[in-house]
Amino acid sequence: MRIADIMLDRPLRLAVFDCDGTLVDSQKSIIESMQVAFSDSGFPEPGDDAVRRVVGLPLVESVARLLPQEDHGTHDRLSEGYKKVFQGLRLRGAVHEPLFPGVFETLGVLEDEGWLLGVATGKAHKGLVSTLKTHGLESRFVTMQTADRARGKPHPEMMLRAMEETGAEPLETVMIGDTTYDIEMARNAGVHAVGVAWGYHDSEDLDRAGAHLVVDAFADLSGAVRSLVEA
């Protein structure tokens, strides 16, 4: 039974969030893991900004953009190295992924207004669940789409799967993210696209990618997504 079949007494609206750079500020751990993986493999460490620019893409594609002159085998090895470094940080309790201010309050407002909540992320499913559990958020999202279970951003597959799982229609669905890849995925799936200004890509880039709106604070999100589906 689809979620929509048991929610016939309320309008069905779906708000899908990116994770890294939108819900949590994970850049410190991501940058450290990428730089150590490159260094351990004998490559120059990528700069902080270069790593931030590829956050949100599937891991192998992120590595490929940072090291385009190397072959697929090298990209795969560096991706595995990144995973090992990041997992080591997590085992030591050294992963730094604080929530951005206002997450809990905004999710509560959206739920009270009848929205279903989802996540679409470049993380693997195991990593996403670990991050959400750290903050007690794992039960808040009814659909969780990850790059190891669907084609990664900006391909629309994760958004299409989220709508299929929930029964939501494109005009009642909003993607919320901090990178151009989130915005492009939303546009490719035919859903509303809201950019957030506190993440890893500039507001101007989000506008150019096709964001319908860009918001400056979590407190602005509920009104922004409401205005889009009611327009």
C-alpha cells in the first residue's frame, strides 16, 4: 500500500531534502576524508573549495572531477580510500556533522502542515542512516533515496523513486538543496526546486541552475515550499 492510500483526508505534499550542506554541515569531515585519501594514494590534496564543489555527486564522480586526468580504476581506488578514512573517523567518533540551525523546528512545521518528508543524497544508504540516527531524525523521513540505490544527481531517478514510493505528484513535490546538482535533479524530474544559501554552492549558482526560490534561513523554508505548490 502506498503512503498516499492511507492519507486521503489531507493534501499530499512531499518535501525532499538533500543531506550534506542542507540538513547537516559535514564539510569538515568530507574535506578531511578526501584529502587524506588523495594523500595516502600519492596524489596532491585537493583544496577545500574544490571538494565543496563536488559534494552531492556520487562519490566516484566526485573523485573523477577532482582528478580528471586519471582512469576509472584510479577513481575507484580513491573512492574506496575515502570510504575507509570516513569510516575510521566515524568509528573514532570524530565525524563532525552538526545540524544547521532550525532543522527540527522546520521539519515539525512541515509535518504539522501535512507534508511528507524525504531525503535524496549523494551519500550511501548506510552513511545516511548513521547521520540521521546521530541526530534522532531517522524516523522523520518516509522515503530515503541514496546514490548507491539509484542513479546519482543530477539524474532525476532519486526524485522519481521518492514520488513513486509516496504517491506524490510533481506539482506537489519540492526538492530542497544547497548545490546546483540538487536544483538540476529537481528540474529534470519536473518538480519545484528550492535552493538554500547556507550550503556549499553560492546563491547565484543556484539561481543559474534554475532554482524557483533560494532561501537564507531554515525558518523561511515552510513558507517558500507552501508558496510554490499553491501558486
